[in-house]
Amino acid sequence: MEELDDNLQGMANYSDDDIKTLDWQEHIRRRPGMYIGKLGDGSSADDGVYVLLKEVLDNAIDEYMMGFGKTVEVTIDEGIVSVRDHGRGVPLGKVKDVSSKMNTGAKYDSKAFKKSVGLNGVGIKAVNALSSYFYIQSFRDGQTTSVQYGKAIVENEIALETTSEDNGTFVKFIPDDTIFSNYHYRDEYVESLLKNYVFLNTGLTIVYNGKKFLSKNGLVDLLNDTMTSDSLYPIIHFKDTDIEVAITHTNQYGEEYYSFVNGQHTTQGGTHQSAFREALSRVIKEHYNKNFDYADIRNGIVAAISIKVEEPIFESQTKTKLGSKDIGPNGPSIQKFIGDFLKKELDNYLYKDAETTDILLKKILESEKERKAIAGVTKLARERAKKANLHNKKLRDCRLHYNDAKGDQREDTCIFITEGDSASGSITKSRNPNLQAVFSLRGKPLNSYGLTKKIVYENEEFNLLQAALNIEEGLDGLRYNKVIIATDADTDGMHIRLLLLTFFLQFFPDLVKKNHVYILQTPLFRVRNKKETIYCYTEEERIAAISKLGANPEITRFKGLGEISPDEFVHFIGKDIRLDRVTMKKEDLVKEMLNFYMGKNTPERQVFIIDNLVVDEEEI
């Protein structure tokens, strides 16, 4: 009671001294998530270091979209980032203002930047505030000026000088390693970002560490670069002033969309993607004049849409989901704009291209036939899964889910798929029950390679897993941001891992493509003495740990996850969790890979295993 009285007294003392006004840079540094989303160390494509790069690049791309500067040079060397565009250059008298005064920029005036990505005058200031070193230089009509900062504090300012360099802006920065701990830039994520810029801006060249990126065919190039299955018909491509779309179908399950607004990749979709998805289905259904189910029309679709919107409204500073309802203050709704465009262009195309029309019809009918064939099984499976989820010992759910959580909590929602009761028990006891769920497998899953989707409902393990993830109708209802396969580091564990990946790649490839599937790394060794314990994930780490701890440390080799106590497991699934993301790219040749590893070519696979056999001496 006395403690409560003290707390109430403290609240009663609320005074002028409790009100604080932070400098702009201090506010950004204290609340970076408000400006760039999550921080991260560069191991995920949406980590903050890539957002910093993107904020600088957006300004260069906006210049290109306005008709100035066809080349952008990007250099990243040991975490130091440089971007040089050849646009008009920041007005020389405003170089300091645009890099250090909040809510300062040219993009409030839609005449100067009619359909820009950045509109709120924050982006480059956030980069400045979150960098230990930030330098900006503008070249304009034979003159140049520059400002150098350290954590957004001016360290050096150069007055006007003459120059022979082309017009444009040069920015160099080093992310602050006190904010982005142990960060690093990965080429695969940087290159993916740059590819999207050139796909959306035909004629633009981006040079990254000497490597050129450019596109002649826009969104057609994007689909060709990302598809992991062959298209059933040539990619349909339409383009107008403020809209571009590319559409095809493959024999994979599910739906796959890539959506963009003013060059911004809206990874979480939004009003434009929803309108596109709806209009596409409606136009195709009306063209054939048959009562097709939209799900059958869209099954296997791979498509991209890019639109330009005046003063777009996004649901966060990181601009991953569009919230705008209209194309512009005086324009039509986004739904009508996209619907009218597709009604005209796609309907005409289907009338003119009989071969594509026939292939598409055949695909829709095949999807319809399969859906109806498993309709009875599906209904029973849903009921079974619903009942099981009420008293499901296989699923230890978490309290918050991906589709209703916000901010960092949304990103941290995950489900661990484990083998056996002992492993699931250890994870369950050490997990964060608010954000981490656990699904326990019973033995090895079925090899689903070459089977139809009927097996998803007939097989109890797959049916319950699909229900737990809530992905039957696509990723819109996905309940966890990360689906983490947590199996033992032995041959049985590796086999289970392959069986689960086969299941996801076959029936839910978009789950992999949208970066939701991961492999949990757990330590192979524990090396300790009376003062210190070191967990080692590789043989090299084990040797280093022995050297560090000195003579005769105790060394334990973990044979399985069930051997790791909950008190220890908490270290491996907390803030220091180690995850390997499962990727799916065109060059991976997924169909051929699955056929080799999971198909019926036993003799060839035996030869491969023998030729690549590695013997663990500790097992002998």
C-alpha cells in the first residue's frame, strides 16, 4: 500500500519539469523505428540499413522520374555507402536545410515532384541522424557546396566553389554502429532493391560497385527475373502514363504479386494491389462469360502492377502498404482507375490472342476440376482442423499474431515447427508466449513431391499445419511473420527439414518467396569452465572457445534439441536468435532440385550421397 501511495504521489507531482522537447536528431535516434521501421543488422531485406540506402536512392530516382539524370552510381565498401546521381542537384542555398531541417523539401509542391516517393521531408534527415558520418554535396551549374555531419551535428561546411563536374547530388554515409549493431550489407538484398528501381524505370542505369543494372522491358523483366516456374503463356504486358501491369500463369499453386507505387515496392500490398487482384479476376470471368470462382482464375498467377499516385498515403514511414483511395486530389478512385484500365486492355488482348485465351481457359478449368475434386475432403479437413485447434496439443499458440500485431511485435511473431515432444517441450518452456508459437510434428512428414493439393487436406499433419498458419486462402491471413523449422542437426532432422521444405515449395511457394520461412540454427557444442560458458555453432567456434577458456574446459556435443534444457534454450530463440532464411530464386531451378532430391531417381541420388559423404569422426 505504501508503494502504491508513493506512485500516486509521484504522478501527482507532474510538473513543467516533466515536459521535454527533443532536438530533431535526438528524437530520431531515440525512436528510430518511427522513421525506418526495425533496426536489424542487415541479415533481413527489411532491416534499417537498407532503408537508409533506399531513402537516399529515392531522391535520385525522383530526379530521374522528373526527367533528369539517367545514371546513378552506388558504392558500398565495408559498410560505407556512397550514392551519386546526375539530376539537377539540390539548390545550393538549401543543401544544409534539406539534410538537417525536419519537414524541409521540394516535394510538398506537386508541380516539382508530381508523383514522388518521399513527400514528408523526413527521409534523408533520418539517414543523417542515424549515421555516425554523413556527407552531402551538390553540383549545380558549375558550382558546388557541401556539408559534413557526425550524428547529425555539423562538423564541416564548405562555401560555394566552382566545379567542372556534372550536375547532381553526392551522398556518403556510415550507419551508426551503436544503433545498427554489427551491421553489414548483403549484395543479394542491395541488388534486389536496385533491380526493382530499373524494372520500374526503363532507361535508368544503376551502377553498383562496378556492376550495371538496367531494364528494357520493365515489369516483364521483373517477372522473368523472379519466376521459379515456367509461364504457361507469354507474359501479358500493358503500359500507360500512370500504370503498368504484367500478368502470366504458371503451374505452381497460390498467387504471387509484386506491387509498386511511385517506384516504391509495397511488400504488404494495399489498396492498389487489392483493386488489381479484384479487377483482374472480374475481367477474365466476364470475358469467358462463365461463373468461374475467382480462386480458380487466380490459382498459379504471377503478376506485377505499378501505378503513380499524387501525394500517396502510406500506412507507415517505411511505405510498405498503400492506404490511398484515389489516384490524386482530382482523379478517380484507385479501384476505378485500375478496373477501367484492365477492362479495356486485358479484355481486348484476350479477344485478339486466341492461343493465350485457350491456354488460360485450360488452366482455369484444371484448377476448378481439382478444387471440386477435393471439395468434400476440404470440408471435412476444415472441420477436423477446427476441432483440433480447440484442443490442439500439437500447437502451443502465442497471444499476438502477424495479422493483428503492430510494429516490431508484428515482425517478431513466429512459429517453431519441431520434431518430437522433448524438443517442443524445451522450446515451449523457454519461448516468449506473446510472440512465439510452437507446432510439434509427430514423426516424419509425408514426402509430398509430385502429389496434388488434395494431400494437404487428407494428411493430418499437413492439414493441421496449414490451419495453424491460416494460409489456405493465401498469405492475407498468415498468423506468423516467421515460420521457423527447428529440427535436430542430424540426418533424421535434415530429412524432416527437406520434407517440410518440399511441402512449402510445392503448395505454398509464396510463403517462401515472401521471406517467411527460416531454419533455426542451434549450437552443436557447449564449451565451459567454472567462470564462462560459450555455445558454438561450428567446429571453428568450438576450437576458438577452447583456446579462449584455457586448459581442460568441459565440452558437450548436443545430439538433438531435446538435450538442450529450457534454461539454455532461451538464449537461442531470444534476441540473439540465429536464423537462415530459405530463399527461392529463378536460378535455383526449384522443379529440377525437388525432382532430384525428393523424386524417384533413387540410383542417381545414391551416387550423389556417396560422392558427397562427410563422416563425423565423433560419431565413429
